[in-house]
Amino acid sequence: MALSIGVDVGGTKIAAGVVDEDGTVLATARRDSPATSREAIFTTIADVANELAAQYDVETIGVGAAGFTSSDRNTMVYGTNLDWTGARIADEISARTGKKVVVENDANAAGWAEARFGGGKGAKNVLVVTLGTGVGGAVIIDGRLVRGAAGFAAEIGHINIIPDGRPCGCGQRGCLERYASGTALGVNGWELAKFRPDYAARIIELSGGDQNKISGKAVTAAAREGDPAALECYARLGSSLGLGLADLCAVLDPEVIVLTGGLTEAGDILLDPVRKSFNEHLTAHSHRPEIPVVISSSGQEAGLIGAADLARQD
């Protein structure tokens, strides 16, 4: 069975694992991420991969990283949290390890793992949406990951759902991630606290009494207690996310939608309003097969599993 190493590169940590063809992680290794030095990043990735390659006979290495990766799966065209914009990552790591290396966008890598081995297993057409600080995702059509002409496909968080809405870091306004991310959940709580402080009293209390420190975590904690204001924050987020998912389904027609990321830890508090809004906005809803909206089952290692599997299949 061909083994591959997957490396999940983040702003604070670099995690790697040896992955078999069934998506099982056989061994892992981890380092702190030296985000300020490009050369140190390459060296650290190579070190963690070489540590695992010394224990297992691996053929390929997949590197999953945040940013816009080129269609040739070598270059980081624009890196969002590390100093490697323009770097030919695959060439650099291959030179240090002697292995074939493939670079993937981190959301694509995690999404591929979810489609292959997690909530989308068995389906050929899968939409994976990552809900964290922002919104990302992956699109799998007929069993193939959609990368697009430049390699920038599936930037799901930047479809527009509110014309001239909240400003987004991408330079546009009204993007989905400004209404459906963990950050957006905190903004919902802040808005309620600003205009209806008595109603949002529990959210404020869980934020240390400071309205300006309201976060998505505080809103979630209050929602788990059944706090009406916090549940309203989730209802607003779910309404926006359901609308965005319905718009995407009008184009992609997936068999299943898998939600992943930290926000999904809220479970049904998130799923119930999302599913309600999704079904209300889905085109030809009553005439098409059901499109289930489910929560990820791949866990925290999805990024390295997907990167490893995509490198093996290249």
C-alpha cells in the first residue's frame, strides 16, 4: 500500500502525518511554525517530513497551506499568513527531502479528505464548507477536485450575498464570510449588545462585561445555555449561510454538503437554522433529490490527510 506524507502548514504550527490509502494516519510529527522566515519555513517542513520518512517508506509529500496556490501545484501565488508569496514551495521542499512534492490550498486539502473519507464518503459530487475565522471550502465534481484555471477555485467565503454589505478583507463588501463565520457570529453578538444590552446581557457577561470583547466563543457558550439573544445570533448566521449554500447548489448540484471547522462544534444550534434557510432558498427544492447538510467527521487531521492523498493521486 503506497504511503504518503501530508503536511498541514498554519501560522502557529506545522503538523505532518504518514497516511495510507484508506486515509488512516499511521504516525504524526509537529513543529512550531516560524512564520517570519521563509527559509525557516522550508527547513521546518522538510525536517518534519524527513523525520517521518525515516520511519516509513513514503513516495510523495503533500503540503496544505493557506493562500492561493498555482494550478501547477508548486507555487504559492499569494500566501495569507506566512512569508512565502511567490515561493516555489514544491521545488524547495523536494530539494530538501528527495521526494515528489505537491502543494494544495489548505481548504482544498481538508475538503478532499472529508469527501474521500469523511462526511462525503461514497459521493462523487460534494461541497465542503469550512467555518472558522473566515469561510473556505472545496468543490468535488465527478470525483475530482475543482481547482479552476488559475488554481483559485472554491473561494466560497467570497461569494456576495449582501450587495454593499459589511466590508471584507478581500476588498469587496457583503461576502458570505462576513455573515457566516466565527468572526461574523461575534459581530452579531456585538450588534445585539450595542443596541439591546439588556437582551444580550448573558453574552456580555460571558465576555467579561466588555461589549467590545464579544467573540463567537462567548456567543456559543451562551447559546448552549439556551440564551435567546445568542440563539438569535445563530439564527442570523444560519440564515445567511443557508442562503449562500442554496446559491452554490444552483450552480454545483452536489449530492451532499459537509460543514467543517470550529464553528461546527455548536452542532444542532448551527445546523437547525442553516438547514431551514437552505431549504427555503434552494431552487426547485421540491423537485430535486434531497441534499443533506451534515457536519464533518474527519476531525483535526483532515488537512494533512487530504494533502497526503492528493499528492499520492497526482
